[in-house]
Amino acid sequence: MSKSAFPDPADALSDPPGLIAVGGDLTSERLTDAYRHGIFPWFEAGQPILWWTPPTRAVIETSTFTPSRSLRQWLRRAPFRVELNTDFNRVIEGCRSHRMERDEGTWITEEMQSAYQTLHEQGLAHAISCYLGQELVGGLYGVGVGSLFCGESMFSRESNASKIAFAFLMKVCRLRGIDWVDCQLPNPHLMSLGAVEMPRQAFITLLHKRRDSPDPLKDLCGQFADYECDDLLVDTPVP
């Protein structure tokens, strides 16, 4: 790939921590360049596009993920159906609208939503959706960067729906050879799911070792439909 349009992540500002660039656009080429260098867009409506590479990253090693006891109990009786890459547009809209309904604000502007939908159409962004009957009640989406998955956002309209989507992500990644998931910024919820903090340079090193590998999820659109929640408790191959 040609030289990045972004500065070296080591040159990111310390105040605000991790800001590396302002402006540009959200084309697939720009987003791909950013993610390959440990950079992601995060801004609100009315702001210019802000690009970040935080000094401390939240990451999770998929082999270490174990559902909590309460989540394991929930998985055994969960009425949900979980699918991969069958409903990307509704998942990202769910993430956007759920935060707005709760007056939490959202960085998923219409421009961002359209940009990630285009990435998905190119096989570069993926979503896990969780259903109760035919109703979408939770899910998450993110970007594949070689054999690293970069999570973006999740939502839940029923108890534990997003946690079940996350547990499904961990299993699919582990079985498909994705050993690390980037969760971007540390927060208590992510840490409760098993994320740990990693310094920027250590994350960049990890990313560089994986970014040129094939994305194991790229050609799996729709292949995991009707995967049952209880299957997350055992290490059987995903069909």
C-alpha cells in the first residue's frame, strides 16, 4: 500500500489525548488507510472529521474470553437467534438510534453510517445481529483489518442482547483465527467483558503483524444464520 496520508501515530497530541488529524473525508480508501495505522474517526454532527489514535487502547485476546457465570446461565435459556453479516444496515442504525433515544448523543452521523455501509458492501465491515423472533434487539459492528477485528459500537434493546452478540463475536473470531479484537477506548463496560489496556505502540506493533493477513470474516456473509446461543458455550466448529 502507498504511504499513509496520516501522520505517524507517535505524533498524536497529548491534549486532547490521541488526536492525530482533522478533516479529510470518509471514503473507503481513507478509512482503510486509517484503520491500517491504528487510527479511527470519532466526531459529532457539526464538527469537522476528527481522527484519533488513543495513548491507551482497550483490546481483548479472544482466547482469554470466558462468558461470566451469569451470562453462561443466560445463554443456556436465551430465546435469541444470532447471525453474522446478514443485517449490517439495521445494526448500525440500531447503534445510532438507540443512543439518540437515550439522549446520549452519537458519533454515528449519517455521513459515518453511509461510509461504513459502503465498507460493508466491500466486505471490509461486519455486523453481528441478535433477534428475538423476527425483531432485531441487539448487535454490534466493526471493521476487519487483516486478522484483527476493530469493534465500533454495540446496542441492546433486550437484556444481555449486546453481550450475547459480543460472546458470539469472540467465538467466531477465535475459531476463524482472529486472536485480538480492538475495542478502541477503555470503559467500565468493556473491561467487565474482559478487555485490557494496551499502550499505543504495543497496539501498533500488534496491528502491523496482522494487517496484511486475509480477513477471515470477509467472505462469510450470511453463513452463520440461525447459530444458536447455547452453541457459544462449547468449542464446536462454526458451520
